Amino acid sequence: MERKPRTPRTEARPRLIRLALLTMTLLLCLAGCQTSRRAGKLSLKESTCLSSKVKLTVPSKQSVLTVNGTMKLIRGERMQLSFLMPILRTEVARIEVTPDDLLLVDRMGKRYVRATRRELRGILPKKADFAHLEKLLYDAARPEGKTVVTAESLGLNQIEGGKLEFSDFSTQPLTLPPTQLSSKYVEVEWYELLHLLMSL
């Protein structure tokens, strides 16, 4: 797929896409956070699959924006977040994380960002890796696990009131093939993510 120059950002850009971009940053930070150390051998340890509902809340200048979605994880392979448009329930954005790279898909703008861990090394916490993110999600699924993560707890103080909530965890088997994109999608540089977040 051809990588094209970034088009100028306009105020008409859908807010839901900003929310998805923010979630990717939250996940990158989550992967470097210290996870819960609650003791106990749980059946979750035996499960290779995990899924849940997700709700992202981000305050804007005029209101509080909320978007719902789903999280799917296959241990050691892939984690996927899908965000859905209210009422219509069509996918507006997707975030996919593997041990080696990250993918963000803007369904409405037909754009995507793909970056390797090496490319993001300068902005990721030292312990940021797939195994750490995986452990955090499994810890959240435990009884009394931490299911709400705030932007402030991640050091993102400029996004006061922002939070990511997980609920309705399941360990039922699932399939999670890699995301395939058609030639209609344009690849943009990963640093655009940071540029957009800084302008929120």
C-alpha cells in the first residue's frame, strides 16, 4: 500500500477517531504500568483467550465523549480493540497489538498507522511489551481486578477525566485473524498520532 503525505487536519474530523487514537496511546502506556500482584491461582491462567466490553470516556471542550467497543485477546499472539459507532454499531476504528507491532485503523477516514516496537522505543516506557499488556488485561479480569484506568494514573494529566473501562470478561474460545486492509486505505506516519493528541 502506498504511503502518502498527511492531509491537513480539519475541525470536521470525526471525534470518535480522536478517541480511538487516544486509546492507542493509553494502551501503550498501560503496557508499561505496574500490574496488580493479587495472589491466587485462577482459571484465567489456563485460558488462551480473553474478551470483554470496553468503554472509553474522554472530556472535550464542550462535553464528555463516550464510545463503546470490544476487546479480544489471544495469549501470546494478538490483542484487538474495536470501537463502534453509537446506534449503527458499525466499526469506526480498530487497534491491533502484537508482540512486534501496532496497527491503528481509521475506518471513516480510510487511513491506518502501523509502527513496530523499535520505532516507538523512544516514547514507550521501558517495560512496554506485549507480555506486560497481556498480564494487565488478565489481571483486570480477576475478581476485584482493576477494570478502570484513568488518564491521570498514566501521567496523561492534560486529559483530565479520561478513562478506559473493561467489563463483562469472557474466556470463551475465539478466532482473531490479522486485520487485512484494501488498497483504499492510505498509510500515514506513526508520529501523526502524537501530533493529533497534542492538538486535542
